[in-house]
Amino acid sequence: MKTILITGGAGFIGANLVRRLLAARPDWRVVNLDALTYAGDLARLKEVEGDARYAFEKVDLSVRAAVAAVFERYPIFAVIHLAAESHVDRSILEPAVFIQSNVLGTQNLIDAARDAKVERFVHVSTDEVYGSLGATGRFRESSPLAPNSPYSASKAGSDLLVRAACHTFGFPAIVTRCSNNYGPWQFPEKLIPLIVCNAIEDKALPVYGDGQQVRDWIHVDDHCDGLLAALERGRCGEVYNLGAECERANLDVVKQVLQILGKREELIQFVADRPGHDRRYAIDPGKAKEELRWAPRHGFEEGLAATVRWYQDHREWVERVRSGSYRAYYDRQYAQRLVRPPEPRGTRP
């Protein structure tokens, strides 16, 4: 039985991936390494807790000895590295936390994986490392890195550490860069679950600036399928962009959620734009489709409607994770209100 290590497996994408791998590869054992910070929740994995092929290790990647000990306990053949501080707004408030976790943590993991001589290492990154696009064009794997937030800068740094390990040491690593994920179990600080959960309760829906920032959306299940394809069919040393070619302006997504829920648009509350807010992201997934033989299966309209229903059916989980420190953060982040929507700036595709 092969043993694969998933870092960040108690997070939104990680937990979906853990369940996917256990279901799709019955001859694999999955070790979930997670520090259980505010966005990590083992409730996402209750259905697999009794599976003999699943194990959990509470480890902070920034603690080098603790990371190395995991590789000593298990015969790990491959790693999919998802663990990261991931919210741009929080990176603006506390950049050093992102450097500690995303940069130092990644280097510690690379070192331990190299010592253990793992066969494959998939480093999961983001399209945000490319910066912001104009009205046309899409990010390709050859696009220059131009991160504009502390979060994306920390991810670009970790990408380059993986690249350096490949070229210097022959480390068998692959980098994937994905567009915006959505789906069940996402922590309600991100746009779609935040808007869905607030709208259900008839609360104000905070929208940054004019709401015309464009993002390329992909369902989390399609992302997980892409990661498995990269692990099994990707070429070491390569980068693969994973996206569903589904561009939407933030305000249009908010309005679509309101339509699904039958709520009024008066709930929309425009707030001051965040510093350095990228205007548009769009991914060209052609290389991944050709080389990995992968393609997304979920259409956005169908996937969004199913996601909204999931949050309607899991109100208890939402309330639990929204309490405490998250509430204090939320109130601080969206305290500055605008009286009226700003005039649109820039262009849309």
C-alpha cells in the first residue's frame, strides 16, 4: 500500500482532496498533515476518520524537526502540498505570518521530502502569483511572476523554492497554479461562502470597490481531479495551470447568488476597496488539458447552485466556524462603508 502525504488536509481544498484520494485510490494510504489554524477543521473529514487508510498528524510546517519526524514515521512515496495561509486580506494585516508559513514551511517540507527520497512532490500554488491582467489575455505557465499582495508574494517565493530544488537537486516536483476555487466546506471569509451565508440571514453583503474585479472560477472537485492528474501524469520540473475558463466579475457572482436565494439586491453594501486589489485573473489551462488529460466537469451555474444549497443545509457548521476570532476579524475588515457604489473603473472582458 502506497502512502501519500497531504499537507493542509483539514482545509477547504485539502479535505476535499483527502476524501477524493481515499475514494479513487483504494490501495493508497493518506496521511493528513495540518497545523489546524483558524481555517483548518477536522469536521470536514468526519466521514473518513474510521478508515484504516487515513491518518492525521497535527504539525506546524515551520517547525523543521516536527516535519522531519512525520517522514520518519511513514513510508511516504509522494506529497501534495496545499498547506498555506491563503487569504489576501489577512496577508495585508499580518504579512510576516504568511512568510513563516508559506515560505519557511515550504522549504522545511522540501528538505524533509528530499531526505526521504519521495518519488513525487506536487506544490499547489495560485494564479495570483502572475499579478493582474488587463481586459484581454490569459495567464500561461510562461507568464512572468508579478505578485501584488503579501499572500501572492509568499506563494511566488515558495514556487521558486520548489523550482530551485528541481534544478539544483533533481527534486521530482511539479507546480500547479489554480484559479479561484468554490464548493462545499469553504471557510466563510472567501467571497462566495461569505455572500451566501450573509444573504441567507438577510445581512449586508460587503463588495469591494465597484465589484468589477474579474476572477476565473473552478469547482473544488475539478481542482482535486487536476491535482491527482498532475501527481500521476505530470512531468517533473513543469508548471501546470488549472482553470475552468469561467470568468465572472465579483458583483455578477454576488447577484447570481441573490437570484438563487430569491433575495433582494439591496443587501449589497459597497465597501472601500482593499489595497493593491488585482483587477482581473484568467487562466489558460491548455497545457494541463493536453499533457495531464484533465478537464473540468462542473459548469459554474450548476456548481454555484449546488454550493448555495450545501451552505443552506450546513448552517450549524457555518455558525461554529464564524464565531470568536473570525467575527472580530470580519468586523474590523469591513468596518469602512461607502455611502453609494463608486463609478466603475477599468474594463471588463
